[in-house]
Amino acid sequence: MSLDLKFNYTEKKDTRSGFGDGLLEAGRRNPKVVGLCADLIGSLKMGAFQKEFPERFFQTGIAEANMIGLAAGMATSGKIPFTGTFANFSTGRVYDQIRQSVAYSDKNVKICASHAGLTLGEDGATHQILEDMGMMKMLPHMTVINPCDYNQTKAATLAIAEYEGPVYLRFGRPSWPIFTPADQKFEIGKAWKMIDGKDVSIFATGHLVWEAVVAEAMLREEGISAEVINIHTIKPLDEEAILESVKKTGCAVSAEEHQINGGLGDSIAQTLIRHNPAPLEYVAVNDSFGESGTPTELLEKYGLNAENIVKAVKRALARK
């Protein structure tokens, strides 16, 4: 039996393509936008920008630390640099350079990271970084954004081009449902209540927003009214939206393609414990590395799909 989904899709596309198309449009709008890539132009979908603006594109080779240093220097001279490589290399490999050369001096560098999380798939654990949002949100001055589909990633890319300050933009490899509007206005730091509900709040980010939409329909069939809120901006967190929702529902679930430690769930927990203590259940990777597999197989094995969100909701409800 098919579910009565509040959001539907007719096409799937990878979120990294949203970044590539957004970067091209940002480059057309503002001549200060420049691109840097560490030998992964095809994987980051930066080829169109390179072709149209060759004088504003810099291929650094497999030298990610150098790429961040170059970007910091370009920002100092008034450029708006977008760096591109896999999320593992965008954070873990160059954390010192980001901390010292970008975040500390609040430079206007956009660190754009593809192939994040388990849905990288067959490349396996060495490339499936699951700690990156935690690492980046801990840095002062750093804004952290994790959009949910192609359209939202494109909108986010355009928004950060106009935002002054360092940004970490996280996106992925797999083809994923496109279920948000193409003409959406992306507001950094502003959560999006996608579905209204009264029994439980589901706060989801990235690919798991779609899983939350599916879970809401499953729960509705059981008579449970779930509110679904898209937390595309991990930092600054929209605490007002979180508190308003949980004040109404009395319990919450966080859902993210990230480690249980240090991610969105922890930020929500900090907010609730300071302002409105309430039951919170996590849907996240439980302190382990990933492995090779298809995105769907891995989301199921590591408990990051709609069925596991439903289970987490029932645990949260039982604690009200």
C-alpha cells in the first residue's frame, strides 16, 4: 500500500550537482566568486564553472592544505573563494589550516564538501566521514549548512555566496529525491517547518529530511501526528523554532547522517536542557565507522532510514 506523502518527487538527482549548478550561477552573478578544487572537478561538479570562468578557477591538485591556504589568501584580497573536495579531505585532512587560516581570522571562505556520510557508498569507511559537522560547528565564526536535496543545495550555494564569513557546506554523492521547490528562498540559520504536527517533533538534516517525510506518513497511518522540521543550518541553530515545536509536542527525535556524538542531536539536546527539558531520541550513527555498500543498504544497516525514525518516535512518545 502506497503512503500518503505530504511531499512528493518526480526526479532524483545528487546534491553535489545542486552545488555545481549553484556555483556556476553565483559566478555569473558576482565576478568576485572564484573556485578551487583538489583534483576532483568531476566529482564536485565544478566543470561548468571551470569552463565558463577559467581565469577564476584554480586546480590545486591533491594538496588540500595548500588549497585552504590559497583560499584564505584570496579572501584577504576581496575574492569569494569556494573550495571543493570530498568531505573527509575538506575537514579531517585540513582541520589545522581551517582553524588557523580561516576560522580564527573570520575569513570569507566557503568550504564545500561532497561525498559526506555513509551514502558515499562503495568507497567505504576511509572516505565516509561522519564527524565533520561536529568538527566544524565547534570552530568559532564557522557557519555549518547541510541541505536536503538538489534544489536546496543550489539555493544554499547561492545564499552563502552573498553571506560574509566562513561557511562549511556539506552535500552528497547519491541520486536523491528532489522534493523541495526550485524557487525556494534559503535563509541561513532559519529552520523550515515542512509538516505541522502535535505529538512529536522530528528534526532532520541532509538526506534524512526525506526519510523524515516518509516516516511522518507512516506514523500518520498509526494515528500519530508528527511535526517535521528541516534543520538545514546546523550552526547557527534555530533554537527558537526547536523550542516552539517541542513546547507544543512535548518530545523530539533528531535524524542525521552523522555520528551520534557532536552532531545535530547534541545541539538540540543542549538547547532543550538549557530552556525546556524534554525527551529526545537520536537517529544517527552509533559511535562506529562505516563500510562499503550501496547507500540504501548502509542507511538500513546503520539505522538511518524512515523505519528507524518511526521506532525512535515511539521511544520518545513512551518517555513523555
